[in-house]
Amino acid sequence: MSRRELRLIRDALDSVLSPELAASTLEEAIERMGGPPETPGEVMTLLNGPLRVALERTHGAAADDVVDDLLQLLTPKAEPRSPVSEVTRQLPVETAQVFVFVLSSSEALGREIEEALGSDRVMALTYEEPERLEKALVFRPPSIVIIDGASFPMIEPSRLPQLLAKLPETTVRAIWGIDTPFGTAALSELAHQRGSFTPLDRREGIAPVLDLIRARRFED
């Protein structure tokens, strides 16, 4: 990462955070990446993944505006324009980290997943409101979506098929808590959507959830 790119990122963070918090947020994002990005593609991955997540946790909704501005500044200069680079830019970035979206009103399940498997192996993002989920699905489809039937999100079960319809068929869909009223309703609404859903009973604990994520990481 060049000094210019680093300065642009730091300036953007300084505009919404204190200097100390800006520095720690950037350090957290780089640590999640496993080290400083060295190529334009890795800079894009840093912005779209770890930095966006770190900002959401420290600065809420303002994260999207900051990261989107940085992407607009840096993307045109990320790669020379050529037929080869245009094709390459459209390919998904390969990473050992599994992206998991947890639809829940609590971050407890997401935290438990990261603590059990390690944040270097899995990044669990929690979404309660449909508007934030829609924006996130456009940004980057997750490898796994888990609907938390116990701490259910502010999303009507009848709206779930529409929200998740654009997910690739390869995305693993799971409902944790089919023993709850929300979980039962969600499973019923999603029964006819493309792509299978994995029903999970909370009485079995979190182990089946972790097994799903481990299996996906191995496949990737």
C-alpha cells in the first residue's frame, strides 16, 4: 500500500473519528487482513471487508459513507485498464475468512461464532433491520446466512424470501432455532425458495452452527 493510499484512508478516518480511534481502527482492519495490503486488489479487500466492519462497530451508519468515498477515490487507480484487468476485477476475491451474516437483534451469536472459530477464520456480521441487510447483500454476498430464531431480527418472516432471493445458490442458509415461533415461521416462508435451508435446533447448542462454518471454509 503506497503512502498516498494510506494517507487517503487515514484522512478519511480522521474526518469522523478522533486521531487515536482512527489509528486503532485502521490497525484492527490491517490485523484482520493478516498484514498490510500490498496490491491494489488487497487495498480494495481491506476497504470492503475488515475496515468496513471495524468502522461499523465503532461509528455505526457513517461507516458506509466513509468507505464508499474511499472506494471512489482509489478504485479508478487500482489497476490499469485492460481487457485482462477488467475480467479479473469481476472475479470474487478469494480469502480464507468465511463471511457470515447473522440475522438477529443481538450480536451474541455472532460474537460466539467468532470467539469459537477465531476472527482470522470467520467474520460474523449481525443485521437486525432489513434496510441495512439489503445494503450489505449488495456490497458482498456472504458465504453463510444464519437466521437467529431466538433473538429474531426486525424482519417479518414473510419478507425473508424477497431479501434473500438475490443470494447465490452456493450461499449456505441456516435457521438456528426452528424450535421457536419465529424460526418455524421463517422456515415455512423460505421452504419454496431456491437453495436449501439447514434447520438447526437450539437445544443442540452452537456446535452444529460451527460445523456448518467449518465445512464451508474447508470447501472454499
